[in-house]
Amino acid sequence: MKGKVVLVFGAGSSGPGWGNGKAAAVLYAREGAAVVAADINLQAAEETCEIIRREGGVCEAYHADVTSSEAIKAVVGKTDELYRRIDVLHNNVGITGMGDVTEVTEESWRRVIDTNLTSVFLTCKHVIPTMQKQKQGAIVNISSLASIQINQYPYLSYYAAKSGLNHFTRAIAAQYAPDGIRANAVLPGVMNTPLIHKQIAGQHEDQAAMLRARNAASPMGHMGDAWDVAYAALFLASDEAKYITGVCLPVDGGKSCVGR
Ligand SMILES: NC(=O)c1ccc[n+]([C@@H]2O[C@H](COP(=O)([O-])OP(=O)(O)OC[C@H]3O[C@@H](n4cnc5c(N)ncnc54)[C@H](O)[C@@H]3O)[C@@H](O)[C@H]2O)c1
């Protein structure tokens, strides 16, 4: 990744510890990339940048809500101004919304689709022209195993959004392959990141019950972590993956191989 510019949306973490976006941003920097860390929570993005700078890396933090085209355009503009190129676009932002069809409000449905799916349409819309000019670029979308497998949670809108994100990824991979732009998705299974304590814990009796259930859902008997997702993303973004595009890669300890 040396000499490359990586733009990560959702580069913070929704709590203490390592989220998928935070780990990916730090890993890109460790491999030599200059990172632009955007997040709706500027302080969280700044924390990621602090870690990168402490390790001797390069990082700039910006506030951006990925549901806003204007906000994304502004961050892409700043990145362009700073570096005149964007080699990797990493879309990490994702939220869940619990409830089946009869329970989910229209507002919640729209929020989940906007945040998980429309957001990636918008970041790609603003970044792809730069990649086309360079005749080179890699897009990594963080989807979910829930895009291909129904699990223990009733998050209908999340299933739909992430499944849409997979096919969106394949469509742009095919469309922009002649421009030297690759697009791939990572499908994390049950991961132990701060997000689950905020967004999933309410589905279980208590935190201990959540951890037990999630560990049991993996054939390996334990959840994965943010670094498992980050290393997969790093590979897909790297030149070593130069002939890989349109792939939706489960990082799930084998969960996609079993029906649970
Ligand atoms: N943790 C898991 O078990 C798991 C499993 C499958 C998929 N995923 C996916 O991984 C991704 C997130 O993982 P994470 O651990 O980094 O989560 P996280 O919640 O720790 O980090 C996401 C970051 O996105 C930011 N964010 C939220 N809404 C935003 C918005 N509208 N605009 C800009 N930034 C926004 C948050 O502030 C946070 O810093 C999501 O796409 C999620 O669906 C996670």
C-alpha cells in the first residue's frame, strides 16, 4: 500500500476497542498508505488518526455523514486537494434496524437502506471519476454474512440492504473493470466488535448471553474480530489482488458452510 491514498468511510469505532473500520484504517496505514478517515463521529475518526500518527503513519480525519451526498463530496474534494488521487475507497459504515415487515417503521427502513446501501452508491458516485482518471482504483465494501444467510436476528431491512450491496458491488466490478477499477465486498460473520454491544445486545437476555450465543453460532466456537475483516480488506485492496473483482468474500469462521 506504499504511496497509496485510502479513503475510509466509517473509520471510527462505535465504542472502545477495535471496530472493523478502525482496524482497517490502521492496517492500511501500517502497510504504508496515507489514510483519510471520515466518520459521522469526528472524535472517533480522530482517535483512529491518533493511533496511526503515533505509529508513524499519515492520517487526516474529517466529519461526514454518508447519507449526505454533499458531505461525501466535500471529503472527496479535500482528499483530491491533498493528494490528487484516491487509490482505495473503503466503505465500512453499517447499521442494523430490528423488526420484521409488520414491525419496522418506514422511517427505520429508509434509514437502514440509506446508511448501508445508498451511502455506497453516493461514495462511489463521487470517487469513481477520480479513479477513472487514474485508470486505477480498488473499492472494498463491508457487507455482512447476513446478505446471504438469515440468522438469529430479525433485521429485515439490514438483510435487504446488505444483499443489495453485494450485487451493487458485482455490478460496478463488471462495469468499471475496463477502467482498471476493482470492487469487492467482505462479508463478516459473527464478529466481536463494539458495534454488537450497541446494536445487537438488546436482542439477548444480557451481554453474557449475547456472547455465548454468538460464539456458538460459529463453527469455530468463537466470534471473529475486527482484524480478521481488516486483513481481508487489505488483501482485496492490494495489488496482490489485481485479478480479483466482483467477489463477495465471507470472513466467518465457516458459518456460511453450515445452516445456522
Ligand atoms: N460486528 C459484526 O459482527 C459485523 C458483522 C457483519 C457485518 N458487519 C459490518 O461491519 C461494518 C461496521 O463494523 P464496525 O465494527 O467498524 O462498526 P462500528 O459501529 O464500530 O463502526 C462504524 C463507524 O461508522 C460510523 N457511522 C455510523 N453511521 C455513520 C454515518 N451515517 N456516516 C458516517 N459514519 C457513520 C460510526 O460512528 C462508527 O465509527 C458495518 O458495515 C457492519 O454492517 C459487522
